[in-house]
Amino acid sequence: MFQVLSNAWALLLGVGFLMVGNGLQGTLLGVRGEIEGFSTLAMSFVMSAYFVGFLGGSRFAPEMIRRVGHVRVFAALASFISAIMILYPVINHPVAWIIGRLGIGFCFSGVYVTAESWLNKAADNTNRGKALSLYMMVQMSGVIFAQALLLVGDPAGYVSFVIASVLISVSFAPILLTVSPTPAFTTTKPMTLRKLYHTSPLGCVGIFLLGGVFSAQYGMSAVYAATVGLTLVQISAFVAAFYIGAVVFQFPLGWLSDRMDRRRLIMVVAGIGGLGALIGMFLGANYYLLLVAAFLIGGLSNPLYSLLIAYTNDYLDSSDMPAASGGLIFLNGLGAMSGPLITGWLMSEGVFGPSGFFLFTAFLLFALMGYAIWRATRRPAVPVSETGYMTQMTPGSTHVALELAQEVAIEADQDEEDPEGGDADPPQAA
């Protein structure tokens, strides 16, 4: 652990500031949109634009890095992010915000690709798993802390937007001033979606459905909270509850994943998460039950992401795992693009109103549970003794982090097969 910190402290510190800034701007826009009188449907387009940009950035960022290098891409995209955050309160119009969110999503995707490439370079075979775990912990902690900063300034003013912009600007200083060498950048050619679906239908469908769940959480939770009239303190706690639940449940469910039939665990976790959404839908007038609903939804849906990746890996050869990561990220991105749009439509007056936020989440999680039950009738499960290691992941990571997670899983399985680190004895001649 100390070796990881000594090699990657600047990167982790920078990513921490980055996540605080990103987490703050997401919630802040949801609150400010309500203050400005933007409709729920308009805000759904604003929030969806981030995921459209993010998916586009994940496709183009690798080529940008290959052309001009990590440092230039990092610095250029940082400048755009910081500038856009300052412009939000200046141009109070949904169209301007949509364009801004599209650009921010694109830039953050490129920034994450760069940061995760550096993380891979800073780690080696002995500590890659610890480095990835620290990276994920920093990401979650940053978003949680960001919700507390929502209380520092008035969302109707400029201060909170300035804070978010400054945090983004400061985040790059530790990374760009570090003496660590710039890593070489390589990517694996992604597996075709047809082949990936044929290999793991549940993995593909589940990752796509979770994209909608995550984008609704990240993009529309603050919009929902502002729409139902929660105070600023209550909004902060409500949004934070999703991510606190993710931190609490991630490791216990990971432990269970390595010790039982993953398909059954997916059914149970998705079902309980869906029940949590129903609690919010029907009992959300009670604020404390609203927090329970957010805690359950976030706590159970986030580990599902790692669980579905591990389940997919169980049907792949180790040589195919990195190639599968690109397809999984793409499917998750497609689901994420549609999440806020459908949620915003359901939350509109004349449809379901604010409760549509929880209705959409419940539908997706129960659909995942139902599909997992149906898939269980199509082929037998992989024996627990033959399943691979589950690596903790967060949905906001790029294909670079997912490829890194695949490497960790492969190395863990190899260590399990050969704990002494040596080759097996050759067979004796008859």
C-alpha cells in the first residue's frame, strides 16, 4: 500500500480534487436549474448531454493522446472544463447548458483516460489491485465530499460554480508537476458486440440497463430532490446517500461474489435494489425513508456493475478480457445516454411527476432481475470453484480502468492457481 502511495500519490490527489469538482457541478446544476425555472424535461437533456459527450470522448481521447501526448491533452481538456464551469451561471439557458455538459462530458472522458493510463504505469504486478482499489475509493470519496461543498455557497449565485472551477484547475497541478514519466499509451481492439453478446447475454443486457440506472442517479437525483422541495441540506444528504451506500456494500457483495453463484447474486441484488426504488416511489414523502431508498439503490446498483463484469469474465478466456472491456463500456454508455431523457419525461407533469425518478430505476432493476432469472433457464452456471476474481469498479471509469481491472483479475486467478509463483512439475515419462 505504501509503495502504491509513493508512486501514485500525486495522481490520486489530483483525481480526488477532480472528482470533488465534477460531483459538485452535477448536483449544483440540478439545484440551479430548478431556481432558474427550467422544466424537468429540459434538465433531462442537460444531464443526458454529459453521457453523450463522455461516450464520444472515450472513442476520440485515445487518438488525441497518441497524436500530442498525455500532458497536452490533460492540460487542454482541463482548461475547457474549468472555463465551462465558470460560464454556467453567466449563460442561464438550457441550450447553453446542454452544449456545456456535452463538452464537459467529452473532456472528463479524456482526462480519465489519461489519469488511468498513468495509474497503470505507476503500478506493477505486485500492487496493481491495491492501486485500482485506492483509485476507486478516491473517486467515491470525492463525489461524497462534493455534496458537503454544496452548502458552502448559494446555488443562485456564482460562488459555488467558482469553487467547482477552482477545484478542477487545482486538480491538475499535482499530476502535471510530478516527476513521474509519461506512460506509453496503448489500447486493445474491442471485441465485436455480436461476439460479446453471444459470450454473455446477461452481462451485455445487465451493463446496458445499469447505464440507465447510474445516469438517472448521477444526473437526475438532484433534479428530483429540488423538484419535490427539499432544502439544500436535505438535497446534499440525499445525493450523498447513493454513493455512501455504494461504499458500504461494495466489499461485502464482492466477498459474496467469489463464494456463490454470481447469477443468483445478481438476481437478489437487483431485486432488493428495485424494492429500494419502490420505497422511494411510494414512501418518499418521509424524508428518512427517502434516504433509505437512495442508500439501497446506490449501495446495490453500484456493486452490480463490478459483479456483471466479473460474471462476463467467467465466460471469457483471459486473452479476450481486455478486448471485451471496450464493448462493455460502450453498452453502458448507450444506456447512460437514455437514462436522464426517459427519467425526465416520466417526471414531467401529466406523466408521473417526480415519482417517475424512482419508477424508472425500479423498472430497470426488476428487468435485470427478470432477465437473470430467464438466463438461468438457458444454460448452467459456472461452478463457483471455476469463477474468476471480482475486481471493484465504479461506473464512471473508462475502458482504460476496465482493462486494468481485467489484468488484476487475470493476475489474481493465476496466483490462485500457482500460489508459489513457480511452474508446475512436468509429467513424468512412463
